[in-house]
Amino acid sequence: MRMPAADPGLVSRRAEFLGALRRFVPGEGVIGTPEELAAYECDGLTAYRQPPLAVVLPADTAQVAAVLAYCHAQGLKVVPRGSGTSLSGGALPLADAIVVGLGKLNRVLEIDYANRCVVAQPGVTNLAITQAVAERGFYYAPDPSSQIACSIGGNVAENSGGVHCLKYGMTTNNVLGVEMVLIDGSIVRLGGRAYDAPGYDLLGIVNGSEGLLGVVTEVTARILPRPEHQQALLIGFPTVEAAGSCVAAIIDHGLIPAGMEMMDRLAIQAAEAFVHAGYPLDVEALLIVEFDGPRAEIDEHVSIVEALVARCGAGYLRISSSERERLQFWAGRKAAFPAVGRLSPDYYCMDGTIPRRCLPQVLRRISELSQTYGLAVANVFHAGDGNLHPLILYDASLGDQLDKAERFGADILTLCVEVGGVLTGEHGVGVEKRDLMEVQFQPSDLQQQQRLKCAFDPDGLLNPGKVFPHLCRCAELGRMHVHAGALRFPDLPRF
Amino acid sequence: MRGRCAFRICRGSEAVPATLRVTDASEAQHAIAGLLADGRTAEIVARATRRPYGRPLQTDAILDLRALSGITVYEPGELVLSAQPGTPLSLIQSTLAEQRQHLAFEPPDFSRLWGAAPDRGTLGGCLSVGLGGPRRPSAGAPRDHFLGVKGVNGFGQAFAAGGRVVKNVTGFDLPKLLAGSLGTLAVMTEVTIKVMPAPPSTSTLLLHGLDDAQAVALMGEALSSPAAVSGAAHFPAAVANTLPALRSAPGAVTALRLEGLPRSIGARLEHLTRRLAHYGGDCTLLDESVSRGLWVEVADVVAFAGASERPVWRLSTRASAAVGLARTIMQSLEGRYFFDWGGALLWIELAADSLAHQGIVREACIRAGGPDAHATLIRADEHVRARTAPLPPLAGSLAALTERIKAQFDPQRLFNPGRMYAEL
């Protein structure tokens, strides 16, 4: 993984930058010692590490604006960071960049029940928003598995999903507004508490922009009334094909479950050994289907699925009869990643989305690739929306295994694109999938995305080296007339 | 921005723009290359049913996408549909209905409001205008269902963004940017949308005789309940009396829609009536077909369809400010109004046209609506729309950012120049 080369001129001015940044963010808000910087050298994608030039922890929007304006004036690169749980290296630092951590902006500013929204600073955790409104029977719907730690600002940057997004949408469908600081230090408000906003849908592009367009300093999130009841079905299948056809039958029947999760044999075994969720061990695929709503509706949906399950050749069915049992069904799934982690010193989590009908074909091919690379793989799958999480098991201490795991992962994601899917369903591109972007997109597609970046950040100071396999060259893009989609400088170095 | 508009206006409005009809994406790209080479501007249209929205255009050419029509991919099991932008929305809706699916964002048809025969127009037009219907609070707007796009930008370059799967975060979400951009950024040549199972049954609970404040409070409580209310509108008596679906009920009416399986609707109705009993008053239940008719009338604003010379405003606000906003405007201007989206959408029909109402409505937004309230002049005489800003103005920093974005998609201002804002 190559990152943009550090500018030695900037690196040598470190002391000057630290001094200046301390004028904007006093006290412990500026971090410069190697020991302390080490804590920021990576995010959830731990395979890549790089201490930054400095870390700044602003305490309010005004400090963020002052820091960005200074960086803009000095040509200093900025890597925004929420809780640092990105699985795609979205917050990986650069040697000549400062990290702007939003952790101190951690207050819920307002709970507005009349308009059913919460105004929160970006460092508030996803789960804390739900906790803040739970007493009145509300919750915040997107629930990434890191919700106990991940921040709402990071959720906006990554457009995070979760197990319930088939029915309730991703972050972008659940955020009404943001306050954002642009790289020149100006502050803009996009959206608000009304359902739509004038002009272009800038809120729509800020969601999922991976810290390339600005630094979010406030988020207005929609909250929903908690459903009256929830019930889950645990269904075991003798083949992955049978499980896939059952998922299709449920959707074809017009049902949109609140959650629909699949695990393959290795994932089931690992989860069961880890948390003893009561999963059957003699099945090839396990499906958790959850419904929520009024009792009468759940009863009807559950009985429909019961009938469908029988026709799909399921060999195992349990319907949760208590809240405790429902949570137990989920306990295995929610612990699937760490459970698989126990099987191997390291694992690499992939995140492609495929058309669901291609599931059997894709899983077959993954299994073949597993043989070729000599690395085991466990599959966890947001079955309702086609988002696949193969977990590749490897041991980084053994010679070329990391390299193999990465090549295996790239093959899986390329396969996802080949069958009509995409590189990432919810984890983001970051550095991890950056060099695969050309598998999914033509050069002219990426150029249009980069042009958008140029409208926000013409000097390319915000999170460089992420998302795009080539750095933006805004001056060139502005006057470039590309012929037949060919890049004008095909021989410029990639990183 | 650029001073090209003045040049075109000098040529006079009688000049008939040349029409460029394209039948596929490569013809569209070719036509745009020609516009670019000649420095000619174009109005991007298909059926042109939404032409009264925004500012009227004076362009050198018309780029007609009507023949760029047809569903290219429909996979009900994957919940996705791809189509060319000129595909009639009616065709898409009937195709979906055959598979018991629908467009959850319930696209409105303002044709009748604009004095024309009902015509849902095209999918491209619907996405470009980007307005959602009564299901907006629960199911979102077109932006929330717009998954992927192929198009040609103002550099004459074809590009694609998004994808054909329902869950995707690969790259910037350009479909969202194009939704509601009124064709000012790119010419779409194919779009992919998310489609959803259609609710098998619909029912509407009517509550009678509430004043505005009571009604907005009640709708807020209904939307805060777990009853999954998918429509919440309030009609003061002056509007309720004109709606065919409500004709039998004199006085103000508040309507709450429930959709889903019949048994589920029954359970939720019971929950709602119990929870809302403290508001008092009578309630009635609309049956399936009347209920469906009512929400089409709400979406399409047919209450204001009769007198096409009267200005109609659409105000988006936080629900808690809606009653004050309506009251403030009605203190200065004569007219009728109703609320959708639990109060967060306010429709106003004014009794008489004048240029003065613009200032009054926008001022009321600022004073009574709060920072996020904004007003769009949906129906007005063409010369009024040309001389004023029918779409809500942008704050300074946002206006500058908007111009920079426009320049990165269409730097020569070829596409729909001035349709959104005079300078864009």
C-alpha cells in the first residue's frame, strides 16, 4: 500500500506547526510526542500504521475552523478522525499531515422530540444517541456493529449501515443536517430539522465522503419510535443455495424484515464456540430473520416465513419465544468477527455488495479462491441487502500471508464487481480499496468524482491518499478535455 | 458568474430554439459535444411536464430526451430498476404494480396544479425535481431511492456513479447530488432506483374538528408512536371541503394513514385511537379506495388545482414551527393552506397574485419558521418566475460552494442555465 510521499519541507517545520496549533487549541489539545502519537497511528484497519506529524483535538467548532484555516494557509494536510474504528483505513495518518480528532466534541446538544431528532456533536457515539432518547421510547436506527465505540461524525463520513439498514436505511437516510467546516475554515450548515433543504443536496454527498470534503462538527440525526415488539427466527439450511433461495422467497413475498443475516459453516462454528448462542452445528448456512412492529403484524410475517422456510428445504427452525432468546440468536452473529478472530492470529474483513441472486455462485468462487491461496475464509452476510463480509484468516507473522490475504481480498471484491455488485457496502473505500476503484469505475467516472472534490478542496489537503487511486489534479481537471475516457497523464506515478 | 445570459436575452425571446432529439446515450453525448463546441445552451426536457417548476428558461437549444425511454433492467427480487430518463413514470409504476412493488417516495404530479391534464411525466424529470410525496417522513424522497446514474457532464464526458445494488458506499454519492438539481449538472442517460414491496392494504383514520395547533401536536404524537404512520396531513375547513375524498365531512380534518397487512393495520389503528383519545372529537375511517384517492390528492395538491392564476407556495419547515409560520403569513395575505408531513410541509394558495407576497412569505420563513424553513413558489405566472427567485435563496457560503460545484460539472453553463437560480 503506497501513500503519497511525505513532503520533507513540511515534516521539518513540525515544531513551528505545533506552536501555531497550540495558539488555536490550548493545553493538551495538541499532541506531538512520539509516545502519544503512536495511539493515532492506525484505525480499525490495523495492517497499516503511520504516526502523523501531530494530533489536534479541538473542543469546539471555532477551534476546528481556526485549525483548518491555518492548515489551508500553510498547505498542511489534514486527516479527520472520529473514534478511529474505520475498517478501511479512512483515518490512516500521513507523516506530513495532522490528524484532527473530534473526540472532545462529545456532547448531545439538544433532544428535539417535537421534530423527532437529536442534535449531537460528531464525537458522540452512535449508541449514545439511542441511549439519550431511549427513556422516551425512541432510537437511532443505523446500528453498525461498532456502535458502542464509533462516532456519529464517523458514521456520516462513512455512511455507515448496520444489520437493520434494509428496512431503515443507512446513515444518509437518517441524518437531517450537519454543520461542517470547509478546508478554508468557513462554516456551512447543510440541511437542518426540516425534511428537505434548498439547492443541491450537499448533505447527500457529504454522507459517505470519507473526510475528503470537510470536517463535520455537528450532526442532526432523525430518531424513530421503537417498534412495539421484535421477534427473530433462526433457520438452518443444508446448503448455502437453499438459504439464498429462502432469502429471495421472503423478499419476493413482499416482506422487508428488520434484519436478515446469514452465516456460513465456519462462521457458525466459530460463533457457537465463542458465545454458545445455541446455534445448530450440523448446517451449512444459518439465517437470522427478524421482524419488528405490532404483535399482529409480526405473527403474520412469522407464519408466512415458516411456510416459506419449509419449502426452501430448511432443516432447522427456532422462533424466539422471549426477548432473552431473541438476543441470544443475535449474540452469535454480533460476536462473529471476534469469534472468527479466535481461530486465527489475524483476519481480514471484506465488504463487497452483490446482487443477492449471485450468492451461491460467489460463495462457490470464494471457496475455490480459499483453496488457491491456502487461507480459510468465514462468511458473514447481510443477506437482505446483498452485503457480503468474508473474513479471511491469516497469520501476519508468517512470511507472505498478509500479502496473500490482501490479494485474496482483492480477488473477492473484483468478483463482486464482476457479478454486478460494488466494492464496498458499508465500510468505505479508504486506503483499503482505493487501488481497486478502477475495477468498478472508468477513469471518466473517477474524474467526475474528483471534480466534486475540487469544488470543496482544490488543494487536495483533506485526507489525501484515500478513496482515489490518483491524487486530484484540480487545475488539470478544470480544463481537461478527455478523449474516449483516457487519462491525460497515464504515466504519472500511482501510490 | 458568467455574463452569457445577457447575450441571449439580447437576441429576444421570440427566437425558437432548435430541438435536438436523441435516442440513446451516445447521441446525447454527441449532441452535448456539439453544444459545447458551438457554445450553445440547452433546456433539458423529456415530456416537459415539470416545466413550470423553477425559473423559465431561454436557451439556444432544447435537448429532448423523450425518446431516451425504456426500462433497461428490472429485478424485483433485488429491489432495483434501471431505466432511461425519458421513461414515463406511469409505465414504471404499472410495471412495478404487476410485481406488487412501488416507488416508496410517492412522486407527486403537479400537472393539475399547473392547469394541465394529469401526467406523471418521466422518471428523469421526477428525479431531477426531486420532490417526495406524503410518505416523505417515513420513506424518504427520490434522493433516498436513487442508487445509480449514467450521464454526460458539461465537459461532454460520459460518466457513471453509484451502482445497481441497494447498499453501496463506493465513491461519492453523486446520484444524491443529481436528485433535485433540475438538470443543471449533467444530462442523465440511465438511472437506477430502489423499488420496494407495495403495501397490500391502506387505511386512513380521520379526526375531525381540530384546530391547527391541536392537529400538529396530534400528528407529532402519532408519528412518535410505534404505529408506523405513513401519512399525516391536516386540512383546515376551507381546504377539507374542497377535497373529493373528504366532501362528506364538514369542518377541519386531520388524516393519518396506515399501510400494511390488514391485521397489522387493525392493531395499529386500535393503538392509535387509544393513544390519541385525549384530543377528543370524532374520528372516522376511510376505506381502501377512498383512502388511496385522498393521498393522491394530498401528493398532487389537487385542493389548489382549480384557480390556476393564484400563486401556490410550498414551505418546508420543522413541524414545531409550522403553525406559527402559517399564522404569520395569513396575517398579511389572504389565502388557504394545509399541512402535510405531520406539519413539516405547508402548502399555501394565495388569493391574488402580486410581487409583494414573495417578500412577505420569505420574511415569515425567517421570523417564524426558524433557520431551516424555506419556501418555494410552485405556481406563478411565467413573468413572475422569470423576474424573481421561485426557489429558496441560498446563504452566501452555500451559494459560493454551489457555484463551484456547478463549475465542476458544467463550467460553460450549457444545461438549464438559470433554471434554479438566475446566476447558476
